[in-house]
Amino acid sequence: MEKRTILAVLLSMGVMIVFLMIQDAMNPQQPAPPPGQQVQELAELAQEDIFREGAIPVVSPAFAQVDAGLAEAADVEIVPLQEVVVETNRLRVVLSNALGNIVSFQLLNHLDRGQPVEMILTGDAPSQAFAVVFGNLEDVMAERVRPEYRNFRVNRVSDLIVEFSQEFGLADGRQFSMTKRYEFQPNEYMFELSIVLEGGALMHYFSFQGAAYTLVFGPQIGPSFTRLVGRHEEFREFMAFDRGARRGRLSVEAVTDRAPSAVITTQPSWAAIVGKYFALAVMPLTPQYHIGFSIREESGLSDASRMYVTRPALIGSRHEDRFRFYFGPKNHQNLIIYERGDNAFGLRDTGLIELSATRGFWAILSPLENGLRWLLTFFYTRTVPNYGVAIIFLTILVKVVLFPLTKKASEGTLRMQALAPKIKEIQERNKGNPQKMNAEMGEFYRREGYNPLSGCLPMVLQLPIFLAMFNLFNTHFDLRGAMFIPGWITDLSVPESVWDFPEGAVIPLLGWNALRILPFIYVASQLLYGKVVQTPDQKGNKMMKYMLYAMPIVFFFVLYNMPSGLLVYWIMSNILTMVQQMSINKYMARKKALAAAAAPPPPPKPVIAPGGSKKKKRR
């Protein structure tokens, strides 16, 4: 019996060995292609677009139940809608397991209408902030592919770490999972998002319309706004920074109504949506990606600003990508830490400081503007902690420093008045000979020791300071939400108002939606200032009358919706200039009187006798 059993086992083993040898001969194993060939094969797959029909993954097991039969209806896991709140000393973030998105991102240390600034603005549709869509950049930007998945499972790893996971199935029966992991840090406006794709033994690559996935942010970054007007109010623009370029290269991507989208394939170090005071910047920590921007319209929002990061098709059954997002104020204080390395991520020389840099024409004046900003902060911290008072102190200091130039300009104007009769005489005498008139005028100025530019040159030198002041009060982050006068000027970075029109009511053409007082005060101060500085010879000059009366009216309309901090500076500057001019006028009057008293009396006029002959003295 034992011999028969042993013989049967041996014969069975022999049959199995022969069968395996025949099978190997019929199906020889192919050696694994080298990495370069794998990339080429994947590129060919993307070209063939083999997944175009039915390639978009759907939630398993719902999809599997219908098409693949991998699970019965009773086995479908229904995950209830759930929100997770993460709070640090700077942020309050609300995450939803619907797609594993962030639905609210509040900055606790910055207020908008009395509440923390909300950085994710939504329209009528749900937020797509940090959503993952399986499709290429072109299709996702055009919304030919949309995320329509079930709720993700939630794993609260810690107070600052949250994971969302979900399984997906494909039409051919393959399955894979995706995990989104958010990690926040104390004292940071930066957080990290990891995306893990993991497939089974049959999932050798991830390619959906030629891309692994597209990470979407939309529809708009905060804070809230009525409309985007220009840099003096709220605006949105797209930026990209290439750290590898010499000294770093910053570009502003032009996206307009005529070209509502833009794509960057050069893989910049970071890309950003930038507003007046806040920004969202993404730093992909992956070897390959493409960046897209779009202003595609959003129902319920007057303007939209979207950003996309697409990962090309990936080889392998498991991939993990990391992205770092800076989502906060774009001021120097909060951005400089990513240049010096003193941040929770150990980052340095990122170029994020460029978000706060002055660009374009204003960059020329940035050293002067930085000095004025330092003085403004000095007055705020060392005197009264009120930025309105600090603006007044800064205006006084600037006027004191510029007083010698103002005085010189006034003296030049008065000197010009004294020489005006002789200048007019030369002009009348040489009406038909401009060359001779210019020669005589030059000789006259040389003889009198007078430079005709002495009156206007000091004023020209003050222009850069005024322009730097203009940009400072228009863009300085610390003025945002800074109160001057309670109940009236509650935010120096925006226009003040004493009465807001009913919601939706706007004066046609002008775009005014509130009654403001500072523009009227400005016009009054400007008219009074013009009266004080006007010289007697200018009263009959039509051009000077226009400058005196018409220009303040024009500026009234220009400045009506300007930040209140700028108007406070301009009004105070007019008042101080009037005081200075009155003191200069008194000084010049005294100087003229003293000069007249010290001058020798004029020689007596000769007495003319009747008949036209001079009387002879008697001997």
C-alpha cells in the first residue's frame, strides 16, 4: 500500500513538472523593459489614448456593482457627509469628506467686516478648493471632466493631520485607491498636501486622458469683494517664479477675457494667485507637473480665479506626491521666513518674498517707499498706536524735511514776480525776433543772477516722495483694518463712508455706492491751499484759474474711492503747506520791508520850469 502511494505521488509530481515546462515553452516570460523604454511605452499609451472611453474612474463599489460585478448592492459602503475642523493659532480650516476638499480657510489674525478673513470664496456651486480630478489639464480646465465621487473615509491622525481615502474602479476591472493627507503646522500659513495613488497587482500605470490627475483650486481666493477694479482697490493676478533662473525670474501671467486661461509647462518653483493683500501659492515637490490658470466665469461670483496642477501619466502601482501651499497675507513679515529658513518646513531661498515686492514703475521708488514705511511703523509703535495719527506725524516730518525746498521755491516765485516787468519789456521789444529775445533773456537772467528753474525744481524733487507716499498708503499691509476714527474711518486701506447705499444701488457711470466725507474735505483744503499760494500776477491768468478751481474737482472724482489713508495724508499735506506758505509770505514781506528801508533814497527829481526849461540857481 505504501509503495503504491509513493508511486502515485511521484507520477503526479512528474506530470505537474512536465505540464509547467510545456506552459513556459508556450508562454515565455518577457524581461522587464528598462526605465527609458517604460517611459516610451507610457507615452505611446497616452498618444493612443486607450482610456478615453470609460477611463474616468468612478467610486467603487458603486461602479463595480453595475459593470464589473465585484460587489453586491448590500456590500456598498455608504460614508456619511462629515466635516473636520483644524485650528491653529493662525488658521481655522474646515475640511469635508466630500472629495476631501477644504471648504473654509479662515485667517484668525486678520478681519474682514469684523470676522476672520475667509480665503475660499464660493459662488452658487460647491467649492473645489484642492479637489483631485482624474483627467488632463485641458479637459479639467474646460470642465469636460468633473469630480463626482462619493464621500471619502476620514482618518483624524492628529489635531493637525487629517487623511481622506477612497477606492476607485475602472471599466476593465482594475482598482486603485487614493489618499489625500493634509498636514498643518502651528505659527504657519503654509500647509502640506500629500496625494497617494496605490493600485493592485494589475495597476501598472495611472493615465486618464494622458495624465495621472489634476489638482484644482477654485473658484476664488478671498477676502470678499464687490468687484475687482484695480490695484488701488482689490485685484487678482497670476504669478509664477522660476528659482533656477539667474537671480530668480518672476512672471505675471496675463489672463484676460479674450484669453481666459494660461498654461505653464516650464515647471516653475511656485505659482500663485495674488490679491492686494493676500495670496495662494503652490510649491509642487514632484519631478514633473504643469500649471494652469483660468478666469472661467462662476455663477454667484463677479470674478473667478482658478489654479490647476496636473501630474503627467505615471508608471508603477504606487505613487506619492507632495505639495506645499502658502495661503495667507503677502506681507514681508510673514514671507521673509521662507527665505531665511526659520520656518517649520526648513525652507529657504524660496522666492516667496517676491509676492510682497513692488513691481513695475513703482519698483523704482521702492527704496524710498521702504524708508517711509519704516518711519510710519516707527511712529505707530513709539507714539500713539493709531495709524491715522502715525500718518499725520509722518506728513509733518516730511513737510519739515522738505521745508527748505518749499521755501526756495517760494523765494524763486517771488523773485520771478519782481523781474516780471523787465521780462515782459524784453518780450515786447523782440516780438518778431525770437532768437534775439532768447539771447536777451539769457543775458538778463545772468546779469540778475536768477535761474528760471529755481522756482519749479524744488517742487519736481518732491514728486518722487509724493508718488512713494501714494503707493505706500495704497498697498501697506498694516493699514488693512487699521482704525483712525471709530465709527467713521474704521479701515485706512479702504474708502471711508458715512452712509452706504442700499445693496446693489450704485450711481451710474461713477460707480459710487456710498456717501463719503473725506473727498469733500480734500476739495475744500485744495481750494483753500490754491488761494493761499496764488500770487497777484496769477489772478488774471486763465490757466492758473483752471488749475486752481478745475483740478481739485477732477481729483475729487479720481480720489472718491481711494483708500482713506491716502486722503488723510493729502488733506494734512495741504493744511501744512498752507501754514508753511503763510509763514514764508510773512518772512518774505519782512525781508522786502527791511531791504526797502536799508536801500538809499532815490535821487531827487529835477525841477522843470514853466515852458520846459530848468530853473537856474541864483548866484
